[in-house]
Amino acid sequence: MEFVWQRVAALALCAAALSGCGGGGGGGGDGFLPLAAPPQQQQQPAASDEPIVESSSVAGLCAAPRTGIDPDTGAAFPDRGGSLDDEKRWLRGWIDETYLWFDEVPRTLRSGDYATPIAWFSVLKTPQLTASGRAKDRFHFTQDTAAYQALSRSGVDVGYGIEWAFLSASAPRDIRVAYTEANSPAAQAGIVRGTRVLAVDGIDAVSGTDTARLNAGLSPTREGESHSLRVRAPDGTERTLSLVAARIQRAPVQNVKTIATASGPVGYMQFNDHLATAEAALIAAVNQLQNAGIVDLVIDMRYNGGGLLDVASELASMVSSGAATTGAVFERLVFNGKNPFRLTPAQASVPFHVTSRGFSTPSGQPLPRLGLSRVTVLAGPDTCSASESVINSLRGVGVTVNLVGGATCGKPYGFFPQDNCGTTYFSIQFQGVNNRGSGDYGDGFAPTCAVADDFDRALGDPSEARLAAALTFLSTGACPAAGSTKAAVAEQMKAEAQGAGYLLRAPVRENRVIGMSSGR
């Protein structure tokens, strides 16, 4: 069985608002910081007698149908004239048919109490909690279909080329640069990891109350949009600069290098996104490291929210040996009891791919293999979904995976993104388990060595706290003594222990997603 790239393939994110990871619907464009006066939650009605219809009977009935040709498929848009009520009926039917916890969605909800389909979708999920008290479903969201397709297919979005890290979301805020994209407006302006934002368009970013304007300046939505930022570099230098938003080509794999150690060369790669473009980049990285004769590998996935499950499988195969993975399952997908996609057990299993899938390199090419029996992953609360699949699935075939950093986000779930009327909906539809049947990590994977993130040094610098700890662990088998150059280590590790992510990403960048062909 094959999972092939189709109109639904790419990854997604869990946090569109700073107040938490994966909260309701709506992705992108809402900004990062919670609004000064958030809307009041609606009181739930006592009962509902609305019938649930088959989603196929109202699919494509739209209040504002699209016209013309869908650039993603080359065919005419399937939209027909309909109403907002039709779109809401489609959502309720689709959730009832495909949602993993469809029987936990409250039956007291009424669509008329919600003004838009997106608002209605945001409540169509389980209200239950995990053992630690976190929401069971923190990953229920939407994104404009055109924007989703642009980023998922090509890795292109609009911005400055900055990955923001919110070390403190409420005043006094601490907004830092986690990393920048090469050749982006930010990189060209000399902005580096660890740079702190002091003001945006004259608004105090540390304690200011106008979060709407702060959001607008931090997350521009239009190419050519310009904003003024007052920043402080890691060396203490302050300056004010103007940044102009541009179309950003994300590089999912960066900083591929070999580090000399007493036990032999150790490979390092920074892997940020399981985008389609990651396939070619990962193959090139593994070839480079293989030619360097590495004896160990450190994969930096601390900021990797997930994405294409097939890309995760390719990476796991390239890291491990054929002896470990031959005949094994990378991940088996467990759906609700209705088997909504009518899959056989074989079709619901993702193998360890040994050839390229054709995302960004010709399909059918043999993948290089490092043949390692252990790998070290730099991780934290932003290591999510498909990234956790790499960890879980390698462990499922006996590869030792040591985690250095913080606990991962805890998302053993995924979905087939679904477009209707120009909005793509992301709703949990399956849980992934490894070759040994293990997949119950809703509260994340605990680190082997707990080490706070080090924003004072560049990613890939052997002296950066997490990478330094990984190198120490590889050479001694022991975690280094606690310590960091950051003053806020205690608060940071507390936040990581609670599973609070630092990065705020567009919905297409934090999930476990598979494409589904008609021939499955």
C-alpha cells in the first residue's frame, strides 16, 4: 500500500494564538498574542434535536462558491451554490463520520448558536482531558485552503523569515528569534537567534496592551507589508529597523555538519519541517553525512512540529539499517470503529520506505542508509506529531533514541486535511502506533537528559546547551550537570514540563498528515 502526495499532503500546526497550543479553529492571520479583550465564550445549550446528515449529501454547497480552476488539481472547483447552514451540516456529518472521538462530541450543541462554519467547527470536538489534565484534543483547527496549499506544496509563505519563540506570552513578555531562514528579510537585516523584540511599530512588546498591533507587526499577512521593530541582539546591542514581508521559501533542513569527537565524527542536522521539500533535503543531508563516515547522529527537531508521515518514514529508514526495518511497520493507523475510509489493515499501515516517494525528488530512487543502531534527538515541547513518529517508530524496531532537551508535545494523532468551500479543516482521525503497538504518548516523550533551550548560541554550535549535552551524553553515557547561560532556566523548564510550546506556527506546520489516493 502507498500513501501518495495528493491535494491533502503537508503538515500543520497546533497553535495559532499565544494563549495555548491547538485551541480552536481558525489558522493563520489571527496573530500570536491573545487579544486584550477576548470574546466571551458562548453558553452551551441544553439539548439539540438537529439531525446529522451524510456529509456527501451537502459537500460543496457553499455560501460563496469558488469559480474557475483549482490550481492544485487543474480541474474546476467543485463548489455549488448553497448556504452557511449547508456548510455547517457538512461539518457535523463529516465529524460524525471520521473524527476519532466522534462519540465524545457533545450532543447538546446547536449550529444556530455559531455564526460561521469555522466557529461551529471549533466546538465539534471532545471535551475530555488526558491523565495530566491537558485537553485531549488540542489539535483541532482550520486554514484558508489556498494558503494551506501554498505552504504545504512548496514551503512558501509570507513573512520576514523569522521563527518566533515566545518565552513569556504575558507581560513582561519575552519574544525571541528561534532561527531565521537564509536570504530572508530578517537574515539580510542581520537578525540572529536569540534576538529579543522590544517594540513593534512603537508599541512596547514587553508590557504593551495593544496586542492587535503587536500581532500585526509580528505576523504580517501581505507581501510588501512593512513594520518597524526595536530589537536587542544577544550581545546587548539595540537598534530599530524596518522589515518588509516577502514570500519566504522555507529550508526544512539546515546546518548539516560533522563534529569531530574523541570517538569519531558525529553528524548533526537541524530538521525544522516535514514539508514536501524536505525529502530532497534529507536525502542530500544523509548522503553528506554518510560520505563523512559518521559514527553517531544528532537530529535537531526541537522546533519541528511535524508534517508528512511519509517523509518521517523516509528519515527513519535512512537513519536505521535494513536489518532493523525489513518487514516492519513504521506506523499503523488506528481509526474510529466506523472505519470511515474503508481501509484494510495493510492499507492502514505505513511501511519504512526504502525508496523516494516523489515529493521533491524523482520517485522510486533508493534511499541512502546510515545503518545506525542509536540516534540522539534534540527535542522540546515544539517537537510534535510526525517528529514524534520518527522517535516512536525507531524505538519500535529496536533503535535506541535518546532525547536531549524537554518533553515532546504529545501528539500521536493525525488526519487527512479536508477542503470544503475554500476552508481546509483539520480534525483528528487516527492514532499512530509503532511496530510494537505502542502509541500512547498523549503527554509527550520525556527527555533522557533535561536541558533548557539556549538562545545565547546559534543552532548547530557545539557549545549550544542542548547540542553540547548531547555530545557529552554520547561520549560518557551520562547527562551533564544542570546549567545554562540563560537567566530564566527554571521558568523555561517549568513551561516545558507543562508541555507549553514556544513557537507559533501556521496550521500547516504542526501535525502528522498523510495523502490519500483514490486507489488505496
